Amino acid sequence: MKTKPVILISLSVLAALILAWYLTAGLRGPAAAPAPDYWPTNGWQNSTPEEQGFDSFKLAEGLVAIRDAQIPIHSLLLVRNGRVLLEAYFYPYDGKAPHSTSSVTKSITTTLIGIAADQGKLNLDDHMVSFFPEYTIANLDDRKQAITVRHLASMSAGMDCSGLPDELTVMEMEASPDWVQFALDRPMAYEPGTHWNYCGLWMHLLSAILEKATGMPTEEFARINLFEPLGIQAGTWPKDPQGVNMGAGNLRLYPTDMAKIGLLWLQRGKWDGRQVVSSSWVKQSVVRRFQAGEDSYGYGWWISDGLTGPSYDAVGNGGLRITVDPTLNLVLVTTGGGFDVDEVVSYLVAAFVDLKNPLPANPDGKIRLAEVVASLPKPPDPQPVPSLPAMAGEISGKVFTFDPNPFLMESMRLDFNNSAEATVQFGFTDGQQTPSVPVGLDGLYRITPGLDLDRAFHVFVDFKNLAVGLRGAWVDEKTFQLEYDTLVNRYFYLLEMQFNGAQVSIQASQRGTNAAATFEGHVQNP
């Protein structure tokens, strides 16, 4: 899962960068966002950037700069005053499949807890252990018995967990046969409610509690009470070995549906005449309960200081983000494969012209922006493939087996035939094996649909029926670099392989995280 977020800067990403505009525009504190004149339940309505105070030409320039800088962003969505003014997707993600939300899922999980509380299904002051009478819980003392739903939702349960930056305890949980049992058994480190510790275990316990309290799977409760009212078409929501939906990460949503969650928060929980989640819960979710680095944490939401008031963020590692700015009546959604939102915000800021008044119509800018947006998800032109080194022929078709390693790779076979494609096949220590899949050697990903893997590269992610992209290149006579991109997830792996006859050394890394390892392999005996 590896769902650690990048800690936010002290001012909201948007508000900090438009500070000069605030100082000159004379805006005062955030007013309640006005209700939209329609509801995007069945689809968003669009607006020109100029109608929302943005310059189309400058947005187009910014998108081109983001692409040319090779920032690994997957999507960028801007909604202001209830209308989409920018919806862009970047190769190789085209927006046609739901994207993993990573730890943005935590904000969804706590929202569902709020809805269940509104319905009287549970109370925030209910004790955690009361939901699990069938479990024999280790390290059960007075402190653990005092843990409440409220403590879990605010990341202050007090149990021991190695949180940011690596979340090693989460990895241990995911390797265990019963995730709920593993989480309940954690020893205590602090009095509940006294110490903040970012830990995915607490959110997974909330998912299990939600099942217990409502009598239905978390995914089903979400569909009935949140997704269907908002018109959200959710993708898969992976489960633990006992079938509990992952409360801390990897729910898949379309970026346009992620934006609906942001609009729901702008409207204080109300949607098309229905109070989907109480305004009280929305307000409580973004109360500053604990200082978390330079920012604050509520119930599954991060809170940052803008000049005229707070903004709220649902954050996932790798560039996953829903930013809600009440002052600007604006929602920003990003997905990605290992980037920092700060890398792209400066390009958006350059397009801010007048956030108080519309700009004159700009037909030429509208056309240019549409052209750029249409071009972004398209593959670039293929590059000439250099002649393959002699080593490619020597290793082609041979199976390499590996020493034990953190990426759980057990074997690999590469095949080269002097074309623009190679093929690769992986085997993993849990017995799973990929088919032989194509690898682009011309700078373009070869997309393989539906790899039937539950677990790959030590990441518990349901890969079934989801496409992956692979491309590679020989960087010298003995070194081959392979990129493995999961496309609709944040997981991107770079494998740098140095071959020496029957031996290979692999430097493996996951973009946007500290996950990296070097391990050795050799040709399998016939």
C-alpha cells in the first residue's frame, strides 16, 4: 500500500502562491461557497477559463511545460464555481479508467464514518474493542480499551506504528494473514488522543468497524450512501484476506468523481437538496486536531493556512490530491505516478489573472488550449532504436533467478529479436508469474491489458484486469533499464540491470518513495 503523503507546505499550495493577488484584491475571510446552479451528478458542465478568471493561453503554455519537463503527472482537473475549466490527462494515462486514489481513500473512509454516525449506526466515542468481541486481542490494557472511533479517525490511537516516511508497519500488516488482528494486537505507545501518528492501520480498522456497525461491506455502504447520490462510478476497492475493504488506500475513482468529493465539502455535505453527510461532520472533519509537520490534521483531512482562511486536502502519495479552497470556490484534483504537486502549481499560478471577475472572451486561446489538452494523452513519436549490443543476444531467452529481495522478484526472462520490441516475464516469490509481455524499445510504452496479479513488487494492489505499460533501453553495452508503469496507480518501478555473462545485478526503485534495493541474480541451470 505504501500510502505515505508528502507533508504539505504551511500555506495551501494554491493560496500561498496567489498571496500577492490576495493582497491587492482586498478579499476578506472565506464565505460559504454559493450553491451551484446545477449538480454534476450525471456529469460536469464546463466553463471557459476566462469565465473563471484564468487565461487560456497561459494554461496551454503551462500544460506544454509540464509535459516537456516530463513531470509524471497523470491528470489535472480544475473546478471553479461548480464548473470544470480544465480537464487534462497526460500520456500514458488517458482518463478512461478509474485511477487509484492512494491515501485519498482515508478521507473517503472517514467520510463514511461520518455518514454512519449521522445515521446512528455508531458513535465517535464508541470504543474500538467493542466492535471485535470475537477477537482475542494481544497487549490489551486500559489504554487500548480506551481507544475510540474518534482516536482512529484522527490518527491518535496511541498504538505503536512506524508511520511516515516508510510505513513499515503497514507493510507488515499487509504481509499478515489477518490485517484486523494484526492492527488490534499492536502494543500501546501513548495514551489515546495525546499523540498523532500517521498510520494506515487505524484507517483499516475504521473500515472493519464500519462493516460491523452497518452490517454491510464498506464498499456497499459507500455505494448506497455516497457514490450513488453523487453519481460516482467507483472502480475496484481492494480487500484484505478476510474481505474487508482497504480503509487506508487504493480505492479507484475517476478524477472527475474525485472532484465531486471536493464539491461536496465546498457545499458542507449537501448535494442537490440532500444532506449526504451532515454539515456538522464536514466542519468537524477539518478542525485542527493535531499539528502534523507544518500543517494540521482533522478526521482524514489535512488543513493548511491560506491568507484568508483554511483550505482542505485529501492527500495520497505520488501526487494524488483533492484540494478544496472555500475562498476561491475552487477544487483542484491531481493524480500521478510519483510527483509533487508543487511541481505543477507554478504553471497554474501563471494563468491566474482575475479571480474576482471574468475575463473577456478569448476564442483563440480556447482553441489553443483545446488542442494542447487533446494532444497530452497521445503517445509521442517513436524514436529510432539503436543497434542492440552483443549482450542482448547473450541473455535473450535465458531465465535469471534472484536472491531474496524486498521486491519479491524470483525470476525474469528477457527476449530480444532486433525489433522495436522486447518481451519480459517475471516470477514472484508468492508463486505468481506474469505472461511474456511486450516492452517498447522506441521510447513508447507497450500497454498490456489485464495482468492477473494480486501482488507484485511487494505492493498489495489488485492488478487484475488492469493495464500496465513497459518500455526500456540499453544505456550502455551491459546495462538495460526497464520502466514498469502501472498506469492507473501511482506505482512506477525502474529496474536498472547490469549484466556480466551469467550474472546480473539489479538496482530497483519505486518513484516517489524511498523503496529501493540492489540484488543479484544468475542464469538458471538448465
